[in-house]
Amino acid sequence: MAELKTKKTAASVEAFLNAVEHDKRRADGFALLEMMREITGEEAAMWGESIVGFGSYHYKYASGREGDWFLAGFSPRKRNLTVYIMSGFDGYEALLAKLGKHKTGVGCLYINKLEDVDVQVLRELIRRSVEHMRASNVAS
């Protein structure tokens, strides 16, 4: 079975964010860093080369595949800010409707810049996802 490539590392989160070329994306990254630190009560860590994650949980699929992943996280990518909502988006339709300009993937929320969204709604979305993951008894 293939091993997961993205793992928690000892790399510096601040150095990673300071190296983001796009000024606005860098500033938004630091804003998300503080927001997620406050919401999760966890310190940030680098996961792989480009994801800032908070906390962790262990998962195991019926197939036998298992691993560790972050509870909440983000990545200031060239194209957009990717916010990882580990609980997925089921049940969050009302919040998403109030969020502002965004797109979603399975567990990814894509926004161009923080000023495109209602930051309080984003905070609530992240908070609920973290609560959901912790209540599922998968998060440590």
C-alpha cells in the first residue's frame, strides 16, 4: 500500500509564509494562521511543503489504509487560498450561502482573497468543522 506523501514536518511555518511571493496572499496567509490558531487552540505545523495544518487526527479506512492528517489547515497557493474543511461541507449550506465569493471541492474551500468573503462566516465554518472532527472522536 502506498504511503501518504504529505506528512507533518519540522519546517518553519513563518518562513514558508514569508516566502509567499504574492503580497496579498502572504498577508492573508498570516491572517489565516492567527485565525486557525485561535479557533483550534493548536500551534501550526507544516504538512508537506505547502500546507499549514493545526492539530491532527488518525484515520483508518475499511480498506485498511490509515494515516494521520491535520484537523484544519490552509495553503496560500498561487491561484487561490485553499482552506481545508476536514468535515466536508454537508450541513454547511447556509453558511456557504453567506460566505461570499468561493468555490468548493470535497474538503477544500477555494477563495481568491479574504476580502472576498465574510471573515466571521469563514471563522464559523472552520469552528464547526473542527468541532465536528473532535466530536467524531477521531481528532486528538
